[in-house]
Amino acid sequence: MNLNELHKKNKELLNEEVTIEGWIRNHRRQKDFGFIDFSDGTCFKHLQVVYDNTLENFSEIEHTLVGSALKIIGTLMPSSGNQDYEIKANKIEVVGTCPEDYPIQPKRHTKEFLREQAYLRPRTNLFQAVFRVRSVAAHAIHTFFQEKGFIYFNAPILTSSDCEGAGEMFQVTSLPIDNLKQSPDYTKDFFGKKVNLTVSTQLELETFALSFKKAYSFGPTFRAENSNTKTHAAEFWMVESEMSFCDLEDNMNLMESMLKFVVKYVLEHCKEEMNFFNEFVEKGLLEKLNKLIQSTFTRIDHEEAIKILKEADVKWEFTPEYGEDIAKEHEKYITEYFDGPVFIKNWPKEIKAFYMKQNSDNKTVAAVDLEVPGAGELMGGSEREADYEKLITRMKEMGMESTDLEWYLNLRKYGSCPHSGFGMGFERLLIYLTGVDNIRDVIAYPRTPGNCEF
């Protein structure tokens, strides 16, 4: 039996003999008895195991250290201590011992230390909570899209296109390193052309949306950006969706409903973990998340947002300007101004990607960013340009070669229709959900500049 089942059925199992398997998280020894703080990883809540010198191997057990694996047969009984119930051990088998220099001891370790022990940190309370929430949030995302009839698209990781036009991509090649120092002949490379790790699945995802009407992807993406901020990693996970016969308003409706669904799902299915975060990581976290669920998300144009920022009685580090992007400090002010999540839409076309639908003013595109209190930008999307000629013209204006994207342009020739989509960095969502403010601590093995351990 696992602890998750035991905790759920504890009333009917009282005074019954049960068998559990797991690890020692803490061990307090007395002269003739001892207490084991026991966990098997199936739930956040631990279980106290009490043993005494009636055990045949009492001497072995009292010298067994933290981290050791045990199989315990015992009786579930009401506790005389702080717990509602505990196990009185009838038999304990040491399955795997652990030495004294085991790095994860029952004390509060720093996050920096635990990053160095990333292969062991899931055994701590903080990371038990983080990675269970990560698992449940991922399930919630799949549940949301599946219940709405979306096709799950397994996007390619290797690609010859640069969706964002950023140029900060990891190259994949089988050519000898010496060949790369000159002007390499990519026709002799493995794929016969220059290939990179994907920065977004959007372009390929559109092909499925224009076949199945609605499609989503959920997988790893890569950016070769030499950044060491708390929100950047070279490898991270993205949730992306694309919908046919969908305009910008429909897109925002879906973004709002998806976020509310996932937040509510996590709050319902990870109550102990979320209470832990609320108490030890971010005070007021539960209030913030519950408020988001009840909020109606504000929708304003980029121009209106800049006007509000310019009129604010604030000394900005970065002066807000029409036609330019907004900074973190601006995002924070806007969400505080409206006291809730804000969609900022219709952005200047000069600072947005080539594929976004051009508005009739010829100055803006039908793009949107979702700003949430305490985190800033969480999601971004747009209505895609469905007009072949307009897309070709825009690519020429931006100095882009259309040769490698002929298949993408053809989508505008073969039964084109209005379509929209959005993307959300999964780790950014987890930072928002847990209050853990560094991307390195919400992904199992972070890949950052100078770091590719484990």
C-alpha cells in the first residue's frame, strides 16, 4: 500500500495491519524505541512510524540512517502525539542503507545548495511540492485542451525555420567542428541544410490547426540566449495552441479560460502542497490565485496602456514610449492599476513577429500579451496573418527569405481562414503557481549558460 492510499483510507484502516515501502526522512532514537518520519513520495504528507525493542532487528533499525529505504509491516493506530494516526511497526526490513555523508539531511538547505544536488533535491519538502504541482498542472493543461476537442500535436524538435526571427538558436550538425570555422557546406550535413533546435512549434502547429481546426502542443523548446536572469533557461517547456476560424477576441477568451482552469485544478488537487507554498514560500499566494479565478480579465490596447503609464505619477527606470515594448516595471503597474490580470492587445507591428495579422491602421498587429499580478507577462498570442500577399510583403519588409517557408506561405493559398494562437512558458506558470521565483527551481535539471549537469 502507498501512503496516498493510506491517508485517504485511514479511518477504515485503523487497527489493521498494513505494508508500506519508502524512505526515512528523519529518525529520532530513544533508549528502547524510536520514531521514523516516513515518506514514499506518493503524496506530500508523511507518516510517523513507531518501533520498539520488541523488533528482532531493533539494533539494526536504531542505527539505520536518514535516506535509507525500508519495507515496514505494522498496525495503523491512533497517535498519542501530534498526528491523528501512526504505524506501530511489527516488522521492518532495511532494503537499502544510506551513509552518514548523505547530502539531504533533515534541515533547511538553501536552494543554491540543492541545485548542486539536483538529482537528490526531489526528496526535500520544497521540491516534492514543486514537482508534484508541475505534474498536476501538466495534467490539467492536457485535460483542458482534450475536453475542448483539441488535437495533441507532437511537434518536431529539429527544425530548419526560425519562428521568432531572433537568431538565438542552438545549431544541430554532424559536420566536423573544423568545417564550421569556415563557411560550411550544409548540403553535406546530415539533413542537407542548416538545422536548429526549435524555439517554437507554432509554424508546424498551424498546419494541424488548418487540418483539425484546433490543435495544441506541449513540449521542450530551446533558446541560445546568454542570460542568467531568474526567468530564463536554455531549455524550457512551452504550451502552444492554434485555432482555425478564430479571431483575437476568441483567442483571448481561450487564454483566460485555460489559465483559470489550470489554477483551479491545481488548487483542488494539490491542497497540501499549495498550503505549504502559501506558508513557507509566498505569503498570500492562495489569496492571489483565488482572486485570479474570480477576476474578469481587463482588455486594453497597447496605445492605451502607454497612455496610462505616461500619465502615472511614477519615476520610471525605463520611460514608456508609444511604438515600443513595455518593461517589467510597466507590467507591474498596469496589473496594479486594474487590480487584476490585463490583456494588452494591438501592438506596434515593428516590434512583433512577421506572422501576426496586420490591422487596418497599418501601424499595429492583432497581437496580445497577458499580464498577471505578481508575475508580469505570462502568455502571448496573436491572430495570424491569413492573407498570402500581405504575409509576403511583410516578410520582404523585414528582410526575410521566403524560400524555406514556402510550405507555411502555401497555407494561405490552400483554403486559408482566420486563425489565432498563443503560447505560454510552462515554467513561468509554475513560478506563478508556487511562488518559487527562479526558473532553475521549477524544472528538474535546469540548462542555463555554463550549466548542463546531470
